[in-house]
Amino acid sequence: MKWTNDRIEEAKCLLKEGNTFKEIAEGMKLYVTPRAVNLKMNKLGLYASDYKERRVEDVICFECQIVFSAKKHEKRKFCSQHCSGRCNSRGVDRHKKSRGDKIKRIAPKSCLYCKVAFSNFTGKKYCSRNCQNEYQLEKRIASGSYSAIVAKKYLIKHKGNKCSICQLEPWQNETMPIELAYINGKSDDLSLTNLRLLCNSCNKKIPTYKRKRRYYRRSKIEVWLEEELTHAYPNLGIHFNKKDAIRSELDIYIPSLNKAVEVSGIHHYKPIFGQEKLIQIQDNDKKKAIACKELNIELLVLDISKITNFRPEKGKQPLNYIHRFITESNWCG
């Protein structure tokens, strides 16, 4: 296309009005690129920077109706991000031409937890992050699949951050550390009826405090053996981890048969907890053997030091030894 005098004058007028080279090329239908228009105007001594201020127009904010200046090519509808955010969060269709047009609004929904109505513009189900956390907590408790940490959060929420025995609350405006205690002493029982919140002072006084008493000083295989033997011999009257026979704890003792079983893990043979502790454990084992011999108690010592990461399959061999020890007379493993 050749530049005629009329087209040059028309391009000059459009440039002086503040139009860009792209708008000039499209408006005049010159079938040339904006780059070609730029070079032609520069040859004539006309530059876009000289008319830059004319490319600004006055715009009415779609939200607050305040008049502000903006560049034409930006096509702004809001004076600030604040107005844009307010409009979007309210669910307003901001692509309408004017405020007087019919505005689409999204029907408000109620929060799944607190039931408060709110505008669900982004597809949310909760009015806040706090409601979402509380709803998911209630859901996990209802399903029964939760950890001890989740159970502790639930109890603190419903019963308060205080001890259930002494009722001691935060002292001197400081939050008191609360511990989760198991009533029956079994940490795998996470039912809410078996859990309570205790302060450290009260928790130390209960029988099931941190592996110091029954159920907690035993290994997993000892607990499993108790369940299996109780089921296999319900009328035999087996004693587990009691001191009624030799004034020292025996893992398994059968008074009617005058037989006892000691389950010895790796800490009975290697210094897992230090050399001094190993010597103490081995001395205690010798004293048990002497006491059983004096009282004519037949003692079976099971070496399970090779069993690591206990599973029921690994406990079948020790269990078979105990079955034979109980049923057969004068049997020694």
C-alpha cells in the first residue's frame, strides 16, 4: 500500500489524538503492520512519546463510582485492587457495562459447620478456615479413624484445657501442659470413653503412667502372647506380669501347674540401655531363676532377641514352645 497525502494526514490526526500505532493501523485499514506506521511517523518527525498524555482517559470505578484516570489500552474498570476484590467476593458479574445494568448475584450458601450464610462465589463450603478445621475434626471423630493427637484436640475443645482430676486451669495466665491419659492403660484403645486429660502431676500418680506399670513395661509380643494364651486356656488361671509367686515379676506364671515363662528380649543379652543396665537385668534374671528353683517352679526362658519389628507371624514359634511347655510334662525347650 502506498502512503497518499490523505492517508498521511489521517494518520497524523489519529496519532495526535493519542491512539497507538496498532490502533491507527487497524482503524484506517491500511493493511500494514504497526511497525510500518511507526517508521512512517518517525520519518515525518512525529513520535508517540510526544502524545503520550493524550492516551489517558477518565473512567468511572465499577464499585465505588469514583472517577479516575487510566490508559486506554488497559481497559480498567476499578480504581484499585480493593474495589476489585470487594466486587469479586460479593459475586457480582463485573463484565456488565454499567452499574445500572442487571447484576447477577450468586445465591448465598450456608457454612457446613456454623450454618452461617455467605456468598459462595468461589465454590467454598465453609465461611472460614477455622470452620473447615472444626468440621473435619468432628468428621474424623465420628468416623473413628483418628490419632491420639486428634483425640487430644477434640477433648481440649469440648472439655477445656484443664486436668480432669484436680481441675487445675491455666495458672498465672500461662497455658498449662496437658497430657492424654489412657484409663485402661492400653494406648491402642483410642475410644473417647478410654481417654482423659491430666496434668503432669496427676498423670504420674495413676498406675498406667508412661510404661511404669502394667501394660506399659511389656513388649508387643508379651501383650500378644497374653491375648493368645487367655483365649487358648480360659480356665487355667494364668497370671501375667505379677509378683505373687517369687516377689519378683514373672512374665507368665501358672499356679495350678507350678510353671513359669520368662520372655527375654535383646536387652537381656546386649547393652541396649547401657552396660550398667545390662548387668542389672542379668542379675535380676539370675535371682528369678534361683527363686523359682527354691520354690520348685519349672521355669522356661524364651530367647526372642532375634525378633525385630514384631508381627503375629513372628510370634508363632514362641507361642508353640509355650503350648508344649504347658501340655507336655518334663518338657524343656
